[in-house]
Amino acid sequence: MRPAAILVSLSCLCTASFADNTATLDLTGVQLRNATNQSRSSTPDTMDPGCTYTYHIDGMVRGRGTFSLLSILFPSPTPLAQAMETLSPGSSAFLNGTVVSPTGGTHPAVLMSENLAGSQVVLGTTINFAATFTVGVDAANHTYFTLTNVTISPSATVGYLEFTSGAATTTSGALCPADFNGDCTIDFFDYDDFVRCFEGEGCPPGKSADFDGDGAADFFDYDAFVVAFSAGCG
């Protein structure tokens, strides 16, 4: 089952945008191989925090290993989802998802960590498969993808899969303007924080009293915030 944090929507999806809200990791060469951990990072590319994130793991894989079962099944590049369904029916559904920020719009954050497993009889051989797929963002705002706890047995007979092309893409949803303290919740703490900021008593990190962005903090900003706060996010 999907973790409770994985949802299809969040009320705090808004129209504001970030300059860099997407990171793509090249998965070419990554192996889904018995007892072999693999990882990729977006370093030095970073991604802005958001209230929601979408992730998409896709690519082409082929079987490897001399006379191995997977090399017979997938001798040429094959969609990852198709190969995953062969090893663990239903597992391809976890290659895509929309995730509510588990940390209130801050990093680090684990966006998806799924242990996919199955036991299938393929061409007369029982293949035991398990692997943990993880997508996240570290404290330095770099996205990452890992394959850990991989079991493909009997490995000598079954072989392994290797990405011939592919990517893990993560996109952060914009923070809502009325969410003035950036915790992905619209409440009176946001209103109080804006009032304090407007009155010169200190602003949340990255925020200013110039809510409408015209270069001056005045009652037009106060009015604009009240309108945004009243409208909420949705």
C-alpha cells in the first residue's frame, strides 16, 4: 500500500512559481542487481521546497547476464514499467506519484520509499524479487534516487536489469502566498507573522512586508495579504 503521505492533491497548491522547481536525474547505467545498491543525485542542481512534490521514474531497461533469464526476456531495451510488472505485478504504479510534503515545505524530505517485492514463475523458473525504491531531497536541496535492499534470485540464473536510458524527475509544487510562514498550512499564525513583519518586528526567512512586490511596504500590501489570506489556497 502507498504511505499515507502520498496523496493526489493538496489544498495548498497555488499559482506562484519558483525559478527552479524541477530536478531530473539521469538513470542511464543504473542496475537493478542482486545485493547491489545504486544511487543518483542531482548535485549540483537544486530544487526549491514546496508543499507538494510529484515524482516520475521512467526509462528503458534490458536484461544482462550471460544466458540469463532476464537477458532472454528483455534482450533489447524495454520500458521499465513492463519489466517491473514481470518481476512484481502492480509495482509499476509506484513509479509515479504526488506527495504531500512530509516536513511542512522544508528539506530534507523523503518523498517516496517503497519496498517492492514479488515471487513469480517465469519460463519455469521461480524468480524472487525485492527492492526498495527511494526518492527524496537532502538538506542541501539536492534530489536523489536510490535502489537498496535488492534481491533477485537465483541471481546466477536470473541475471539483472540495467537502464539503457531513463530519468527520475521530481517537481515541487509552489508554496502558497498566504502561507506566510511557509509551513504549508494557512492559519492565524500566518496572519500574525505578516502583521509582525509589516510592523517591523521581524519577518519569516525569505519574506518581507512588500507582499505585492511593488518595492514598497504599505497598506496596499496589507490589503493584498488580507485578500490572499481570506481566499486561502486551492
